[in-house]
Amino acid sequence: MKPRRVAVTGLGVVAPLGDSPEELFDNLTAGRSGIARLHSPETAGDAAHGQVGASVQFDGSGFFPGPRLRMLDRVSQMALVAARRAIADGNVDFSALARDRCGVFVGTGGGGAETTSEGYRTLFKDGSDRLPPYSVLNAMNNAPAAWIAIEHGLEGPNLTYSTACSSSAVALGEAARRVQSGEADLMVAGGAETPLVVGVLKAWEAMRTLAVADARDPSTSCRPFARTRTGLVLGEGAAFAVLEEWQQARARGARIHAELAGYGLASDIVHITRPTAEGQARAMRAALAAASLEPESIGYINAHGTATLQNDVVETAAIKAVFGRRAGSIPVSSTKSMHGHLLGAAGALEFIVAVMCLRRDTVPPTMHLDSPDPECDLDYVADGARTGLGLRCVMSNSFAFGGTNAVLIASAGDA
């Protein structure tokens, strides 16, 4: 049986640079940064106080009543709000659909990090021997997916993926497969991550992968593909899409943003933290094959582009391996230079950015690339946003510690 087409009919974000895909994209194309020094009661007086990050000005009390708020970690709050926004954007009325044909897939690397951090502080710093009764339920990785399904009465497939930085790209790709195969007609899929707590910051700091805060202008601390890059900058947020069987979407008069046309998955098998160009290239080729596309069809690549010394060189080599002589003429950008690395939520956020590129026929820049690394010699769109490119198909790369490489392709189709 021929796979069914997957329409992207709803988009929703809670992001460092916007509360809607449109606001986020406007800020990215304008080259604005959501990265700044972290200042909060939790980090005050601690070495993490000097770290930079991309935070979201988000207060869950504006969305949830007090009793319910206590049952929701920050990661679930953001996931619920982003999913609500995607469902509203898609004008989805679940009462008119078969709820057992609608599901939720979520990607997150750390789950309820804030609950876990507060629990440790209560036990080991405050000296208490009691934790809030909902601590386990708030902290578990599958809480966001469970709460989204409960809130909207979705009885279909419900899964949580935790593959580090590719988690939400995997969630989107696997959700698309459920729609393609006929197992589901509509999936709410995406990811959420809230890593800006002391314990998580300290753990990343110990790995020596975080960027050194730029003393002159902290907002420029993340510099993908630059000779002067020093590491990644963590961000928080959530991003969700409504993925729907194409004919159902058209029958109910839904606005189709794009088609999720291809999904590729492949593993690095060398080291748990060391990426390989071969593994990344396999994922890109698999996505192209799934979409029945030739490499020449891709008009833009939203790169994983973490600004770590190793990743950027490896990803450059992988793109060259897949696209050959044409690699240097494909616009590539890393929007992490502005919104930071949302870890498990990064893939979903960047897929939404890729979809917006199709809608606007515009490519956002890679910021702070004043001094390119000679080993990173592709067209990284360092000269401001580009428009009028005639984009039809775009690729979004998500690679991860542990070696799970996921690639998504969005197509304008006949939307």
C-alpha cells in the first residue's frame, strides 16, 4: 500500500524568541538573539550565575490554576501551551474526529528537570526529608505527552522519545510514520525541554561543551561554524506540530503549512559523544529516499550547527558527502546562533523554522559568523536573511549524543 501523505496543519511554540512561529521567524530573519546571561534566584551566588542561555519569559500561572500548576513541571507547562497553540493554529475540533485515531508523540531529553533539581535541593540543602507528593509524576519524561493526551482526550498512540538532542525530531518522524501507515489520522507531535537549572548547567559545564560567555556582548556567545566558536548555548522551550492525513486535512478545510515528506534515522556507532559524517550522511540519504527526492531538490538546510568544535566540522563533511559538488551552493544556516540549543526540543523547533522558510520563501542567517572556520566552507548564510529563493523542499538536521541522527524534510507540495 502506498504511504499516505502527511500534512502539517498546525504549528505552536513557546520559544526564546517568540510565542508564535511568525514572531519567532521574524526575530530570526532580523538576526535578533535570545541569548543572554542567566540571572535567577536559583543561580545567584553560584558559578552558573555567569552562564549564558536562551530563556523564555514564561509564567505558568497565567495558563493553569494553582492546584493544577502544582502538578505540572515547567517542561509540561510549556509543552501543554505549545501543543494548545498548534491545535488552535490547525483549527482542530477533536469532537468531530475519531479520538482513537488521534495521538501524541513527544521528545524530551531531561523531562522534569526543575522538579528533580528542586527535590535534590530540598533533601540535601534544606535538610528536609519530605518531597511534594507529585514529585515522581512531575519529573517523569512521559508527563508532557500524558497531559496533552488527557487535556484533549486523545485515545490513540502515545509515546515519549528520549534520544538526547534529536528527541523531538524523532517524535515528529515517528508520528508521521503512524499517519503514513494508517495507524493514526492525526498526531500532535513535538518536544519540550527546560534545562536552565543549576544541576543541568553544571553537568554540561563539566563536559566542557558550553560556550564561553562573550565578555563584550553575551548575546553573541553562540557562533556556529566560526573559527572563534567555543561551544553550545543551552536554551529552553517547546515546539509542536499537528500532523494529519492529507485527504482528511483537505476535507475539513484545514490550512496546510507544508508536507512532512521525508524522515531519515541512522546511528553513529563510534563513541557516545563523537559524531561521524558517515552516520549523519546516512540519515540525510534515508530522509531523501523516504521523500522520493533527489539531493538536487533540497533548497535549504537548517543545520544541527551546535557551535561545538567537533560537530560543525563533521556536519559540514556529511553535507558534502550527500550533496557532492552542489553542497557549496545550498543555503545552510544554524538558528541555534540566536535561540540556543533546546536539546530534546531542538528538532521540533527547527523543523517549524524550516516550515516557515517554505511559507515565507526566506532563509534566516547564521549569526556571529564574522570569522569562518576554514574547515566549514559551505554557504552558511552569514550575510543576513535571504528571500525569493523559490524554495520547494527544505531539510532539518538533528544529531545527538548517543548517536541517534534524525533528519526531516518539509515540502511545499501542492499546499
